[in-house]
Amino acid sequence: MEEKTIVGIASAAGGGIGIIRVSGSESMKIVDSIFHPGKFNNEENEALIDKSYLQQQKSHTIHYGFIIDGNNEVVDEVMVSVMKAPATYTREDVVEINCHGGNYILQRVMQLLLEKGAFLAEPGEFTKRAFLNGRIDLSQAEAVMKMISSKNEFALQSAVKQLEGSVSKYIQQIREQILYEMGRIESALDDPEHYDLTGYSDELFDKTEQQIVSLQRLLDRFENGRMKSEGINTVIVGKPNAGKSSLMNILLDEDRAIVTDIAGTTRDALQESVRLGGLMLNLIDTAGIHNTEDTVEKIGVDRAKQYIEQADFILFVVDGSEEWSDEDEQIIPLIAQKKGVILLNKADLKAKVSEQLLKDKLSWDTIAFSNETKQGLQQLEQYITDKFERGDLQFNDQICLTSIRHKNAVMQAVNALHRVEQSIKDGMPEDFFTIDLMEAYQQLGLINGDTATEDLVNKIFEEFCMGK
């Protein structure tokens, strides 16, 4: 069955120019039916309008004219781009109408196109067609969605690299190696006179181990890739009234958290995102950690501890105007194995906690800070930027997985390759190896879509279109 010709608004709302994209075999015919090239006099007979103008034009050309409704009235003055298959985004004939950006105008033009036989595109359907028509693979299609939803420079860079095929090429190389080994085994089983597998098991074991190492590198970098794409989960911790909520308000530059002199104001976690240079921090302000009999406070403290376990980075706020306390002390073992920085708060007051004491307690750097004067704010911003650009987490050109779907596929492939190694150790016949080699091959194929089912493809596009 021939694919329907689809139409959708391809530009963001509110701009001076709005773009309507039409894709499919009937796209030029449909747009021709409402487009008048060049100047237009509404007293002309409609029959004089050339209904095949765009169909006669060369690919990748742009044309000035007017959109005309059924009453031979002008709807808008436009520029129309003609792009012929297969050198288009969807590998179908594509026409893009550049209208004025008012919502009413765009909807009028859209309605005319629908009346002439186009179908309203589903969210993400242009990219889905690009995948189905072989222009991009599934990993690259996901990268397009990630580019659109990027919230920081690192997320955008990561998505661009994925769109360029960095993940696909890495995975495809390993799949080709696996396929070669399966072919070699099958050939030997079918024609043992000409293919000798003597000593092959040891050779396959070494190759499988190399493939596991290559895939494990991707898994090891997954958290790095996730932070690039989704932001750094940054948890603000400290005892009650240390200044955690004030710090969050300062970083957000708004009064998001309630701040009072009463200890224990924050009883649940508050979450907001803030852009810091090229980074996106997912800030979490937690309840002050201390022993309490208050049921609600206790729940807040327990949640704070859970967030600490899941944190990528910790901002440990210490009230420098008070003596080091048991409440401060009980936080140390909770965060000792995490990455973070100590903010010695209330630096505008007389210090009762020294940086040396903090260094003895926790091997983190300390920044003298003041919520009142904002002393140390620029230093903190620079510290976090340096930490994640050139420090503990290298946001470099390494290939990273950013999707939990990709991670799960790679994990399943690694497990299958480990089973191949175990079969070799157990002295199993060579045909046993192909079972798990095929499993690894198919699992990796889910990443670029080679072995993805229609249901999986539909699910992926539905999830991205809903912003998941």
C-alpha cells in the first residue's frame, strides 16, 4: 500500500516565519493545487493558475508565490521549497511552505492541504519515515529527538555525535565481527572437509573477550552519557538551618524554597533544574539530616538519604558560624564515597569551623561561602564547571550511551558473549556457540534498528513524542 502524504508544522510557535512540511509521493501535486507562482491578481480566472508548476521544477529550488483558497482568494504570500526523492530528509518528495508565522495563517494553510488530500502527520512521523526509508538508523532517529530536547551544550554535542553515527558505527563493527564468527562456524559444520575448526575454540574465546571489553567500555561510560543528556543530579545536604534552601534560591536566582530561621523548614525534597555554563544541574534541596521524633521530619530525612545514594554530585553545606556538631558528623559517612564539594557557609560571620577540620573529616575541597553576601558563588560555579569539564567526569569525545534502551541491549549482548565463553570452557560443540552469538548479534541490532520489531519502533517514537 502506498504511503500517505503527510503534512505538519515544522517550526516553533511564535516566530515571524512558520514552516509547513509536506512529505510523500503526492506532496508536490497537493501543494500545486493551492500555490500560485509569482505575482497574483485575484481577478484572474482560477483556470489560468498552473496546477503543475512545482512538479516541473528542479529539486532543491525555492519559489515565490501565493497560497490561494477555494474562493480564489489570497491566504498568504509564501516561499516554497521543492525537494525531490531520494535526496530529502524522509527520502520522499518533500515540499516546505514558508508562511508568515501567525498561528491563524498556518492553520488556514494546513486546512487547505488536508482538504486537498494530505494527512496530518503524527508527532515525530517525519523522522520515523526517515528511519523506515533507510536514511537514518534507529539510533540516529533517537538522536534527532534528543537534539530537540537538549537542555545544555553537552547534551546537544552528544546527540549530534550520535546523529553522525558514532554509536551505530561502534556497534556495527562488533556486530560484523560476531556475524563473521557465526558464518565461519556454520561453514565448517556444513563443509567439514574444507573448513577445519581445530584450535578454533581458543581463538574464538580471545575474540569474544575483546568484544566484551569493547562493549563494557560503553556500559562503564553510561552514567557519564546520562549526565550529558539529562543533567547532573546535584543534591544539597547539611544539618537543619545550615543554609541549604537559601543556597538553592541563590543558584536558581528565585525564591523557590521557603527560608526561615526555624530549623527543619524543609521537610521534603525540592527539585529544580538550572543551567551552569554548558552544564545542566538537577538541583535537589533535601531536609536537614538529624535525629528527630517528628514523623514527617523523619520521612524527609529518610528521603534525603535516598537522594544522596542516587546523587552524581553533593553540595555539603556546613554552618561555619557554629561549632562542628554531631548532626554534621553523622552526614560524613553518608557522603564519603560520593563526589562533591563542601560549602563553608556564613563566611560573613565569625568562623567557628576551620577548613583544616573539614579536610580531616572529608577529603573534599572547601569553598568559603555566604548566602547573605553571595561570597564564593562565582567560585562555586567555576569549580563545578571545571570539575565536570576537565575533572572527575570527562565530557570528551568518547562514545557514550545515553539511552537506557541502548544500555539494556548492550548488557544482554555482554551476557550472551559470556555464555559463549562458558560454553568454550565447558568444551561444548561449536554449534552451541552460535546460539549465544546470534543472541548477542540480535541484541546489538536493537540499537540501530536492524532487529527491532515494529512494536518496538512504534513504542520508541511514541515515547519520544511524549517527551519521555
